[in-house]
Amino acid sequence: MTALVSIDKLRVGFGGAAAVKDVSFDIAPGETVCIVGESGSGKSVTSLSLMRLVEFGGGEILDGRLVLDRESGPLDLARADTETMQQIRGGEIGMIFQEPMTSLNPVFTIERQLTDGLRMHQPLSATQARARALELLKEVRIPEPERRLRQYPHELSGGMRQRVVIAIAMACRPRLLIADEPTTALDVTIQAEILALINRLKRETGMAVMFITHDMAVVAQIADRVVVMYRGDVVETGPVAEIFANPRAEYTRALLAAVPRLGEMKGKAAPEPLRLVGDDRAVTPLTPRAVPEPLLEVRNLTTRFPVKGGVLRRTVAQVHAVEDVSFTLNKGETLSLVGESGCGKSSCGRSILRLVEPVSGSVFLGGDDVLAQTKPALRAMRRRMQMIFQDPFASLNPYMRLQAQITEPMKNFGIDGGIEKAAELLDRVDLPRDYLRRFPHELSGGQRQRIAIARALAVSPSLIVADEAVSALDVSVQAQVLNLMMELQADLDLSFLFISHDMAVVERVSHHVAVMYLGRIVEIGPRAAVFENPQHAYTRALMAAVPIADPATRKLDGDLRFKPIPSPIFPLDHQPAPSVYDTVGQNHRVLKEV
Amino acid sequence: MSGFFTGKGIFGGGIVLLVLSVALFAPLLVPDAWATQMDMRARLAGPSLAHPMGTDQLGRDLMYRMLLGAQSSILIAGTAVLMSLVIGLPLGVISGYFGGWLDNVLMRLVDTLLAFPALLLALTISAVLGPNFTNTIIAIGIAFTPYLARIIRGEALRVAQMPYVEAARAAGTNDLWMIVRHVLPNIMPPIIVQATISLAFAILAEAGLSFLGLGTQPPDASWGLMIQASRDYLDIAPWTALVPGAAVAITVLGLNMFGDVLRDVLDPRVAS
Amino acid sequence: MAYIINRLLSVALTLLLISLITFVVTNILPGDVAMVIMGTQSNPEALEGLRESLGLNDPLIVQYGRWITGMLTGDWGRSLVFKEAIGPLIADKVTASALIVVMSMSIALTAAIPLGVWAAVHRDKWQDNAASTTALLGVSLPDFFWGIMLILLFARYLGWLPSSGFVHPAEDFVGAVRHAFLPSLALGLGLMAHLTRMTRSTMTSILGQEFIRVARAKGLTERTVIWRYGLANAIGPVMTVAGLQVGYLFGSIIVIESLFNFTGMGWLTYQALLNRDIPLIQSTVFVIAAVVMITNLIVDLLYVAIDPRIKLP
């Protein structure tokens, strides 16, 4: 069988540097090839080169051939002229991108954005194009397609927008669909829907798919063949089962070892660090103490944000961000708050530290109510609770040396130690001591997150709130930081409130898990109980949607459809019902439906 | 494309340096007597060896007057921008960092002042106070304050919402320390850029005020006054307009280029 | 609807504040109206009598009340210099200035948008450098200097256009445009330079967005991608900046109208300031600030009309 696309010795440069050095692989008709790699691997540049879009971003194809098998015979896209490329783009190769929120032109209707591509490639009248656009929206299963045609992008949810972008890419029945991280910005349930949709369209139309991703779990779910890239080179290619079962390249092995797999903690009593390639230290589980000692007790915590509007911009409604949330976190343990975007998990963490002011409830830390403290007393209490933020690039002051940033909390609380203590903290987070004189921009993302951890440890807190602390990191770096956090917990008897959207990571690190939905905890219990015996419908939906990094367990067939999450905005006079729970096991409680 | 050592950076920086040193050393290089010396036989004379840039309607040497004009122009514009920074910085930082009702009140006031075109405001203040050297500074300074306060407030607001400020708050940092260590260093680069561009605008404003007779007063040298005086002799002595006009243009161009380059170099949002 | 009401309320409040500021600024004058009328050497008793009769001895707040009531009821007082009722005088001059403001804005936008888009498309290439440097030069020259150069070239040297005076459009439209052309061009050149820079930076950021890549991936021609997909998104921001520049224009007309002896609002304001005609200063300054406010209001409302993201329920 001749390849649909044959990439041969591709070399792409940006200015002086080569982003893609020597890349060769084929895509056969009707197959899904996943290009996987971490940031800087050149996977996106490869796909943009195939579309010859890389030139618009300042890149240049320096060498190599990009042969597309067209009906009129093979053609090297690297040398094709502008007119030919315009026929191929959207006509023979469709492409979808990462950010559904910015992928559509905000000032044009959906109809216009669907039809102008169609009419570019096919001689259709306005009516015919409109009919075809409607057909396409039905094909990507958008609810109420007729209405969508007249709408503007901002009126659609992220998932719907990504469906529209797919419809645009599918408009002229391309023989190849390039998907560049199409689900990275989406929630896990929407991700599952979109992956299932791409799979179905591929089956029904027989097109090939070139799928770019950093997520090995997604690869396992969707790929026929896999191309692993690292720093501009292909390190390994092979069928998906082969790659996962017998990775040959060192890099692939390390990558796979760093990926937490949902379900692999089954039967284990306590969280344990990931076993990484090249790290031969013994892996010790984090067994909690026999008699749990409560550290943080949250009772009926409620946080609402005003929605301003109307004449004179009065408060017209409220976002019920956190609604009657109660849980207990024990000393030396990790409790995870898990849920999709907008579920209130971050607001909950910030409310506990009073970085936002809750409306009601109580938060006891070692017996003292955080919410009852005066401002100076609160400042004093903050010594016992620290926070690590998501974005390692924004959570450090770019104009301050790291030493000043690490010692700042100590100065605030009059703790002695200064530079010596800061140096010890760097030892603690496995960074060289001379980093103290550096500025944040001289560090990588993972190193910055280690600095953020060192800064949090500076005042020896008993509680650390980690808000999506590893979400922005590449998977191998993520694994190292997770291991570090677990190590610190074992050594320093730390308690973590671990806020995350990633079920597999949560399963790995938690003693207890609370699943949040629309501001409430819908299910809470020991990690094993929640993951192995989920009771609430939403927990089950989440578990069903999470891709598993194992090609033997595929679950994205058929047409997945999850219930969309309703809005958490309510009128001012709305009186929500209290959260009432059924106990279904030891410490395992499920929200009673109202 | 970044760095000072691009064509634009060298040119802009060079002009700024040149104009600043001329302004600084003009009184030493050009004794007052030279610039006020009237050569009645050589009124409105074209460029010559004795007068490289020609003379004005009173036979005064245009090059000397242009150099002295640089001094008053830079002095007035610089002090005025400094004045608006001294007022605008605390206003903007307090407004942006603390927010709340104070922010609402201050920004309402600033928005109201912004409805007055800056030149109109400066002219009115100058006319009301009586045009002279000090009042020109005050007039331009007041007229520019709302612009700077608005920009500084926006920057302070942006920085106040950054995770590192929240992290510092969670680490027990108080408001004063927060402003000194976290907010000010991070808003400085855009403010320096803005101050450079404001300096360019202030030079244009000073020239405009003097041109209308509501800024620097004769017999002091000023580019705006020189252009004003040239109006009646354009046909016979166009250089009387070209010399001060070119001086303004080159100075402002240099400052604007310098500002553009500073923005590229200093702004962390543009630089990666 | 709530948005419009909020904007109108805000404009009303700002206008009130504008009137207050205008009144306060003009009252810190060392002299007062009586002194301007009678001269500084006048007899103190006569001066005092005039003050009393003009109500200048009343508390400032009472004087402000009287002034603002007059402004609201259409009684704007009489100019000391022109010995005329201020209301009709300003109405007449505003029409003249509107002509050059509209003309200069049209000149500036017609040139700036294509030039800015062109520079953004060829970002960092010679085309961009040429356009950007020209624009930088444009914003660096004072507009009165442009004015003098234009007078030299078009009026003195080529003799194509008149260099001074104003003709009412209702009397002779062609003559009005001919007289307004050079001042409008002098204003428009600096404005054009500024708007070119603005269009360039807006288009540069738009062209870097994902939906532009999506449009290219559809196979649309570059012309469609840039001039439809790109420009449709740039129009709003560029229009907003152009609206804000109306304020700048109303400052610049003071200089330019005086230079060209073009008897509009700028010229009138200048005469008022030069002669310390306090009632006239108050009215002209207030009217200019109000016109600027209302222009910005109109631009905001237009933005709402063209951008689907801001919806009016």
C-alpha cells in the first residue's frame, strides 16, 4: 500500500535554530498516527510544515520532502506553489488546533466560517453551502444545529466550538485530518467526547488522522501507530501496542514510566512515588499513622462571588463557587479536591487560606478558626499554611533574586536562618545552592516549581495547598515534582490539600479524595473507595471519561455524550439546599440528590 | 530584533544623548551674549561661515538660539514629566493596588480630566496662571498627570493580580512591603517607557505653547517661539522655520525611537 | 440597554465634573471679570460696584450655581471681547471646526489603515521598517510645523490652495473645502502617523491568533485572511483609538486654526485665552470637553453595534 503522506528527512528552522532536525515517517490512508513528545520536541512544527503554515510563524523548511499522494499523482508539498497549497489546505488536508476558544473568528457567524471554506473549494451556491454547513454540524453532533449557524463563537461552549472547528476541517472531506493537541485545553469529559468524535469520523469517512499530543494516555486510546519525538528528532516509531509493551528507545521508556495510569494503584493501601527510569531509590509507600490526627477541619464552607450588571452596576446575581463544603484533612496525609473547570476546587483552596473571603462556614487549622481571625492574627496564622500555584512562570517575581524570594516569608515572620536556611531548602528540593543568586527567568518550569515549594517550606508550615501545582509541567518533570512532594510529606509530616483536574495523578498521590461538582463535594472518601467503588453518577462519568495509558483498555468507541455542567450563577434570592450525604462505606460519603 | 544595538536603538539613544548633553552644556558652550547678539547688517541672512544656520529677523545667530532652545525645551519638558510622575505614581499605584471605592473616585476624576485635550488644559492653566517659565512647567505637568496616572494604575492592577503577589500575600507579606518589593519593580519598565514617550509629547507641548505665546516668553530662546517668529519671513528666509522645526523633529524622533527600543528591551511581556 | 443607560449616567456625571473643574480652574485667576472689563488701573470703588452688580462677591458655590443654571437654560452670557452672546457664537464656530475635524480624520484613516495593515503583514521586513519609520517621523513633528511646510509648498510655492481664512460650507462648498484642506492635512498627517502605528500593532497581534491559522488551514487566500478575517477584528480597536484622538484633535485645532486664521472653535478658544475673556473661556473649554466626551460615547456605542461579543439584551 502506498503511503498517503510520506515525510522524508524534514528539517525546519526558526531564525538560526533548527526546531525539527531530521524527521521521517509515513501515514497510510485511513490510519491514525500519533506524534507524541514533550514541549520543544518539534511535533507541532512538523504538522505545521506539512500544511506549509510554518512559514507564517517565521519558520522555514530547510530540507526534506513532504510527499502527498494526490489523485493526480504524488506531489512534494515542500516545493508546492501558493495556489496549489491553497487547494490542498482545507480541500485535501484539514486541520484542527489546540485552543477552541480562539480558533474561531469572534466577529463572524458560525455559518460564514463554515461556508467560506466550502465555497473556496467547491462551486456551491449560497443556499447549497448553507445546506452543507448544516449537514456538517449534524455530522459533528452539535445540538440544535440550525440555531448554531446564526450564532457567534462566544455564544458556544468550548466543546461545541471544538466541534465547529472539526466541522470546518471536515468540510471538503479531506483525506488527512491533522489534529494539533485538540483536547489539551478541554475538560476530561469533553476530551472523551471529542476523541470519540474524531474516531467515528475517521471510521465513517476513511480519512487518515495525524494526531499531535503530549499525553500518552490519549495516544493509547486513539493511535494505530506512534511516532515519538524528542528535541526535533524521531526517537522511535511503531504500532501502538508495541510502543507501550516494548519501548525500545530509552526516552520512550522514561516517558512511559513517568505517566501515572488510572487504576494502577488498585489494591494498594497508601500512595507511593512513581518509579522513574534512572532513579533506583527504593519506593516506599506513604502509610498514614494508625490513629489519624485531624489537622484541617472545614465545615460548611461557602464562597460566592458577585456578578455585577444592570443600571449602576449593582450585584445582580452570584456565582456559587463553593457551596456547603465540609471535609477533614489529617496530619501527614494528602486530600485531593478533583473536578473539572469551574467546579469550585480552586476557590475552595483559596477560601481556606482566605485569599478570597468566604461567605460562611468555618475552617479549623489545628483547632483555630481561620475565618474568625482578625487581619494581624490571620497573617500570623499564615505561617502554618502555605500555597503552591499552578503557573510556575507567574508565581515568582521576575525582578527578585531567588534568595530574596525564598527568605521573604522567613523575614515576614521573623524566622532566623537567612541565607543558610535558604541554601538548605534548595538542597531539600534538589536544586544546586548557587541557584540562590539567579533570577526566575534563568530556570526551567520544573525548577521554578521546586523554588515555589522551597518558598512554601521556608516557614515550616503544617499545611500546603497545592493548586494544580504540576498541571503546567511536562510529564517527566511532573513525575519528579510529584515524587518530591511525596518525599517531603514522608520526611516532614506535611499535609497536602492537592487540587487537580487529573484523575490519574490524584489516584497516585492521595490518601483521601473529594470529587467536586458545581461547588459541592459530591463524593468523598478514602482513595481506594472512591476510585474502586465510585457511587455518585458524576464520579462514574469522570472515571469513564479519563483516558488510560494502556492501549489494551480502549473506551472511546461509539458516541460518547456526557451531561453538560449547568451554570453556577444564581439569582440573589436563591437559597441552596444544604449538602446532605449518604454514608456508603467507612468514611465514604455520597451527596444525596436534591 | 531586541537589544539596544539595533539601528533604531543606536540612532534613538544617540540623539537622546546628544540632546541631553547639549541641554546640559549649552550655557557653557554658548554664552548668553552670543545668542542675544544682534547683527543688524545680517538680518535674515542665509547660512554662512559666520552664521552656519543663518540668522533671524533681529540678526541673531540661529544655531546659538537653537542650542539654547534645546536647554529650555528639555528643562521644561523633563521637569513637567517628573512632576506628573511624582503626582501620578502614588495615585496610580494606590488606585490600582488597593482598588475599591478610592479607586472609583480617583479614576472618575482622572477620566474627567482626560476629557480635556491635554494641550487645551495646558494652555488654559498657563493663561490663567500667566505665561512664564515655571507656569509652563506646571501647566504641562498637570495636563500630563491624568495620562500617567491612568497607565500606572493599569499596570499596578495587572501586577496586583499576578500569582507572585498572591504567593507573597499567602506568605504573610504586608501591603507596604508588597508595593515596595513586588509592585514597584514590576511596573517600572512600562513606566520608564511611558515616561520616555511622555517626554517626547511634553517637548511637542512646550513648542506648541510657546508658538501660541502662552509658554516660554521672549527674549528667552525656545523652538516654539522661533517657529512663531519665522512665520512672517517664510518666503524670504525659510531656514528660520526649518532650523527650530528640525530640532524639535529630531529630538522627538530620537525619544520616540528610544522609547520603542526600551519597550522591546524592558517589557517582559514582549520579550520572552 | 443597561449598558447604554450606565454609559449615559456616567457621561452626565462626568459632564457635571467637567463643568466644576472648568469653573474652578478659571476662578483661580488673579484678576476677575470686573478687572478685565475695566482694566487694572481703574477706580477701586467703580470696580467694587461692578463686582457687586456682576455678583462676583457672592460665594463661589453660588456663582457656580448661577453659571451652570445659565449653561443648562441656554443663557451662556456675553463675550467680553466679541461683545456678543456666547451661545450663537460657539454654535457658529463649532460647525467650522467640525469640518476640519471630519476632514482630517478621513484623511488620516484612509491612509493609516492600509498602511498599518501592510506593515503588519510584512512584519520586520523592509516594508514594515519603511512604514514604521515614516510613521514615527510623522508623530515626531509638531503639527504647526507641518502647517508651515504645507503653507510654503501648496500656498506660496505652488499656489494651489489658500493658506488662510474660512468660508462657510453653506455659502460656497468648494471654497469651504479648499480653505479647510491645508489645516485638515496639517492635522491629519500627525494623526495618520499615530493611527498607522496603532493599526500595525493591532493587526500584528490579530495575525498571530489561532483563528487566522484556522482560516489559512481552510485554504482561504491571503487576501481574504488579512482583509476580511483580520481587518474585521481590527476595526473595533482602531475605531476606539481614532475616537480618543478626537480629543487630541481638539487640542491641536487651537494651534492650527490660529496658524491658518481659520475661525473655528480653536481660534475662538485662543482669542478667549489671550484676552482673558473669562465667560468665553469657561464656555469654550466646557464645550470642547463635552464634545470629546460625547464623541467617545458615540464610538463606544458603535463598538457595541459592530462587535457581536458585546450584546444588548
